[in-house]
Amino acid sequence: MAVQAVTQQKLALTGNEAVAMAMKQINPDVVAAYPITPQTDIVQYFSTFVADGKVKTEFVTVESEHSAMSACVGSCAAGARTMTATSSQGLALMWEMLYIAAGFRLPIVMPVVNRALSAPINIHCDHSDSMGARDSGWIQLYSENAQEAYDNTIQAVRIAEHADVRLPVMVCQDGFVISHSLMNLEVLPDEAVASFVGEFAPRYPLLDAEHPVTYGALALQDSYFEARRQIADAMSRAPAVILEVGKEYGRLSGREYGFFEAHRLEDAEVAVVAIGSAAGSAKAVADSLRGQGIKAGVLKVRVFRPWPWREIGDALGSARVVGVMDRADGLSNLGGPLFGDIRSALYDRTRRPLVVDYIYGLGGRDVSLEDIEGVFRDLLRIKDEGRVTEPVTYLGVRE
Amino acid sequence: MSELAESKPAAGSKIAAPPRGLPGWLEIPLGGILVEPGNAVEYRTGSWRTRRPIHDPGKCTSCMICWLYCPDDAIVVREQKVVGVDKDHCKGCGICARECPVKGAMTMAEGGAY
Ligand code: SF4
Ligand code: SF4
């Protein structure tokens, strides 16, 4: 079916409102969520849509985030299109059930507002929460602004539910920087979203009494491995689906999505890799450095799981020095999670750039244009020296 | 366009031989789901047994207490009489012997094998 471009409404919304709006237009069968902190405004706005009869969703308020994800697992296995939203400690409390959602191959969609994890207690932006869930079998899409958070939420439904994928999806946005900042964005008409996401076609729904099935059976040494191998296979099929959905969404909205945004990378000598709102600042800095004759570029990661390592390797392979910006510390003694994956994506290449990591912005510490310019200058120094002496730098922390 | 050498993390391994005789990962239903109802009967819980219940039909009054308590539905009843234990599914937990009100009608013996 050919997708026609539609006229869109321009609205000023925060990231939270934008995602709640997308959820309203998706109109899921069930939303199960913990209604108080560390929950976000997303669920609060959505609950008003439920109260006002704007959606047909069964809204289940539960006593914890662990219960929220448990209820989502049950509802999605029963055959209902299911969503929730969370943040920070809430995501941490869901941990056990995240693996079960992916293991049962349930296409749950969950907006995540990225905020730091305790201790000490903090409520501001960093990526520690979702980065910790990177091996749980959930697809992870990251957003640079409210527009992308809105667009990613709608695409996530199609990606998750695709027959080749059948995996849950987290749609991540930076806490406060995006979630609480107003932005002018374009919003699709309700009908366009409804027809884009289509009807949910459940696989093995528990409510199909004609075909009874068992979820959660024991699989020991003789079959657990096969079930897990199947998830890895689904993850390897997801990239093609993500691109296909991103293209179709582009035809509908005029905003096409791929794995990442390559900003002035073709001839870049020094490149910064970033996720989320900092990528916008990095692009502005790269543009101003270009004006001074410095070949600077930026790679903004949108899809972190599945990891598009081949394409990222191709996009970064011709740079001389790559600076990875991690808004989460792996506490591994070798930098953050993005750093490890970027270096790994480049390792098998015959000619590979030097790669260093900058841990930044933990607990909402502001990252300024000057800070990012400092990163580019550091990359130029490393390029001149021709070798890496300090692979990991903590950016903007008091000594 | 890629200047990669050989590198295929998704390829199947031919290096180590997997256990044979069961479906492969391409054949099993999505998410380890069981699509056949009631197939728990095929799982031989009796293979765990380290002790075994001995039923004495001479003393048994067929009061059905053991049948009621057995967690594995392993007490065999015919024509309203307890006639013995299903050795494929009895896991040797000893609940039947513990709950039996008639001395000696159901007793536990060491060793799982009959
Ligand atoms: S509980 Fe004892 S007496 Fe009663 S049926 Fe079982 S073995 Fe027989
Ligand atoms: S030992 Fe346990 S499993 Fe076996 S028959 Fe008795 S109650 Fe049932």
C-alpha cells in the first residue's frame, strides 16, 4: 500500500507530552503503569486521556514498576497491544521482568525517560538506567528531541510487532533536557497514526481458548540455549525492519529515520559519537569548527540495540580519531557502554581510527558547547600525537 | 563499501556438536512457548526420585488421603481403590506416607529404583 504524505499540526509540546500524544494516537489496548515517582508525566498525561474517554485503553495502575512490567507481560501474552512508561529506579525495579518480556517475545513498547540511578539520589538526566538494560533483549531507540521521541514511539509499535522481530522496544529520551523542555513539533493526524500502526496481530495469545498454550515453561540444559539463540536471531533481523519502517514513516511524515545520523562525516578527520540531546550540541560545534577549517563530524546514535556495527564502522572508518561521549559510566575501568561498542565496531577494519571515551553529564551535569569544543580540540591533539595515552576522560568533573 | 575482513557474528557454529534428537532453534515455537496442551505428562518427574513409597494393598483402606495429597498425581486408583504408585511421575517426596492414617499401608524405602 502506497503511503501518502499527510498534513501535520504544529504544536509546542514537552518530550513527555509528545510521547503521551503518540500513545494516545496509538491507542493501545492496555497500559499498565506505576502512577507515582520515579514515573514521568507521560503516564499522568495518558491517564487524563483515559479519564476523558479519548482512548479505549484499559489503564491498570499497579503497586510497583516490577508489577507494571509483570502486568504488561501478562496482558501482551493474552493478546493485547500493550504499553507502559518508566524512568530511572523504576526501570531498575523492572529488571527481572524485562528479560521475561523479551524471552516471551512480547512486542511491548515502553517510553523511557533517561535519568540517573541512585546512589546518591538524583533525578536528572543520564543514560545509566537504559544502558544497564542493553543486554535484556529489548530494542533501544534514542531520541535527540521531542519530535524524535514522538516519531520513535509510533515507529516502535511497528518494529516490535513485525513478524521477523517480535521483541519489546524502549524509546528513550533525555530526562528534563527533552522530557520537560517545550519544543515546536509536527504531529500526525490521529487517523494517519492509527492506519500506520494498524491492528495488533498477536502470536500465541493466551485468550485463544481454541489453541491453549503455556508461557513460562521450564527449559533446562536441553533447550534453554535454543530459545535464547532464537532471540539473537530476531535481533539480527531487526535492523532491516527498522530501516523499512523508518522509510515508510518518512513517506508519511517527511521525516525518514535510519540507524543513526551522520553529520558531516564523509571527510571528517575528528568525529564525535553521541546519544540524545548532546548530539544536537555536538552538531552545532562541528559546524562552527568547519568554519575554522577543521574537518569535524558527528555520529548521532539512534538505534543502540540491535547494534548497527557494520554501518557504524563504515560511517566512522575514515576518521582519524573518534571521541565517544558516554552519558553512563560502565565502571569497568574502561569507560562507558557506547565506547566499548564503538571500538568493537571498528576493530576488524583494516584501517581503523583511534578511539577515546569521554564520560560526561552524569546526574544531569550540564554539557556546554565549550565542553564539546574542548572534546574536539582534544581529538585534534590525539590526531597530532598519533596515539592514545588516556582512553577514558571524565569531562567536566571537579578534581 | 565495507572494508571489513571476514567477520560474521550471527553465523551458526559448526565447531562444537550440540545435543542431538531435539528440535533446533529454528523449529521451536517463539519464546519457548508450549503449543501442545497437557504435555507435562511427558516429563518424567520420577527420574528425580531418591526414595520410593511402598504401598501395601493388604493394609490400605483406600481412604484416598494419599491421592488427595500427592503433588504429582502419582497415586494410581482403579475402581475406587488405591492400587499403587505411578513410577514415572512419583518423585519420592514422601507426603503420601506421611499423611497415610493407616500404619504400614504406605511407607518410604531408601533408593529411587523399583
Ligand atoms: S492414605 Fe494410606 S490408607 Fe489411605 S488410600 Fe493412601 S495408602 Fe491407603
Ligand atoms: S512419594 Fe510423593 S510423589 Fe510419590 S506418590 Fe507419594 S506423594 Fe506422590
